[in-house]
Amino acid sequence: MAKKANWKEKEITEEDARKAIAEVKHPAIDRTLVDLRIVKDIKVKEGKVLVTMALPFAGIPAQIRQYLVNSVSEPIKNLGAEIEVDLTIMNQDEQQAFLAMEQKSWRGL
């Protein structure tokens, strides 16, 4: 028996996903996750949004890591789409750019 499509599901485009994530701000830095290059890549494959997020350091506490993942996941779920997040660590150049933006735009928690 074929699975019936959920009426809430719609065909999401990469542009839809990018727009939904574009305004998500870092909780302590007055910049978006896209500006900070934490959101590294967004693709749509078979109706699922695949997001690659690069964390600046390996030792980011699980609570903060989960907060960042959730802050990107929610706008995609609100569009009625599934999301899969792949976490990686920034390379040295990305990390230096992140730290420069962090220093310039830090607002604290």
C-alpha cells in the first residue's frame, strides 16, 4: 500500500530553506549563523533539507551545540519539511574569521 502524502508536506526548495535559516541569530553574537559561517551548506534532497553546520571548536558543550541545531531546525520544520543536520568543525581560516566576527559583535548572553 502506498504511503499517502501528509497534507502539510510541500515541496521545499533550497531557496525556501535558505530564506528560513537566513535570519537565525547566534544567541551571544549579534550576527546570523550564516554570517558567522556556522551554517556552511544547505541542500534539498528528496524533500529533506540537509544542513551542514561547522562549529568553531570541537569542545562546544552539548547544550550549546543542541541549541544551535534546534535554532536552525525550527524554521525548516515550520515550513513543513524534514531536516537533517550534519555537524563538522571549522578549519583554521574559518575559525579565525569566526573569532574576528565574535570579537566585533559580542553582546553576551
